[in-house]
Amino acid sequence: MNESEIKIPTYDLNGKVAIITGGTRGLGFGMASIMAAYGASVVMTDLRKEDCERAQKELENQGYTALGIVSNASKIEDTENMVKSVVEKFGHIDILVNNAGIGGIEKPIFEMSENEWDMTIDVDLKGVYFTSKIVALQMKDQGTGGRIVNLGSAAGIMAPKYTSAYAAAKSSVIHLTKVMANEWARYNINVNAIAPGYIITDMTKAVMADEKNSNAVIKKIALRRFGEISDVAGVVLFLVTEASKYLTGVLIPIDGGMVIS
């Protein structure tokens, strides 16, 4: 193969429709913003109408095509209605990022209640499972393939104390990604996962501002800094474009080298 035969990868998302669950703030909004900047029509789901309206308006004010939809990822009926609404408006779905989740309930296993366990698994695992299934069925019926990115976590690779339900859900998401990739490859649906580490968002700023706590954490990170939303959004952009078309069933830790330290 000579240089003239090498295909130059493109990050162009013009004409693509992307759903980002939990996409109105933090990591989700960062992913939605970068995909919109590269041409995608973005759909952001969340639990609160006001958050959906705010996020939609913010992107529309920048000249992007955006839609906010109230939907609970742990409720199958909500997801079915959300997908139906997206198809009715845009005609197709090309990208799904399963970002919706709840933070780990940090407590010893001996103190974890059944309700706390169920709530975590419902959102962080069941939500990913059924949202992926419903969207993948739409992609299959379209016959055009698609990209799915599941959010795992560094906690799903490591085994930090007091994160039993969250770590169990995220490690399951990582393995579930491989099964989905294996089953859906025949439909040209690529399924991959990312595992963010300590990322600075509005929700984590206060914790990371604690100098004693943050210094202890940073010592565990090879790059000696916390991640930024753009660090995660850039990798997700790669995973939903043609640049990664021969990649499926993989996990990419985005943690500054924490899991190797």
C-alpha cells in the first residue's frame, strides 16, 4: 500500500444523530457539546425538564441542533418513548453514549441496604443494558449500523473500598460491552467502553478542592493531575467517528494512568 491508498480518518459527524443519556451537565454535556461542534444533532436526556431545556437552549444558542428529553434511563418505558421521539424528529439514530448514572454510595458492604444496592444497579447497569438494547434494535432496523459507548469507571477495574454496588455495576458494564460488541458486530454496530478516573466537574470540584484529600489521590495518578471533561469527550469523539471504525469490544481507561500506577 502506498501513501495515496491510505484513507485519512475523519471526525466529521455531519448528518449523524447522537443520544447522550444524562447529557445535560458534567461529562454528558461535554460529550454532547463536542459532538455538536463536529456536526452531529445531539439529544440529551435527563430527569429534570428544566435541565433539558437549559442544555438544549445553550447548544442552540451556539448554532447547533439539539434536543433535550426528560427520560429515566432505569425505566424501560421512558427509554422506548425517548427513542420513538428521536426517530420521529430526526428519522434515525447513529450514536448512543450511555452516560446516565448515579455516583457510588460509599459505605461498607455490611452497611449497604437492599434499596441502595437496587438503586445503583437499576441506573448504572440495567439502564445501560436496556437503553443499548432498544437503541441497537433501531440501528439494526435502519441497516446503517451505529456506535455505542458505555461508561464504565476506574472503580470497575480496581477494587476500592466502600464502592461495592457501584464497582459491581461498572465492572459488569465493562464485560457487558464485550458481549454486546460480539453479538451486534454482524449489524455493523460498534460497542466500546471508557473508564474515567477522577474528572473535574461541577459535582466533584468541592471534593477535589480538599487539599489533603486531593494530594493523596493525585499521588495515585501517573500523570499527577485530575482529568478534565475535554479529556473524556475527546476520546468519546474518537469512538463515535470513522477514525475508530475497526475498534469494537474494547475498554479505554481515561484516568491519567491511575490503574497502572
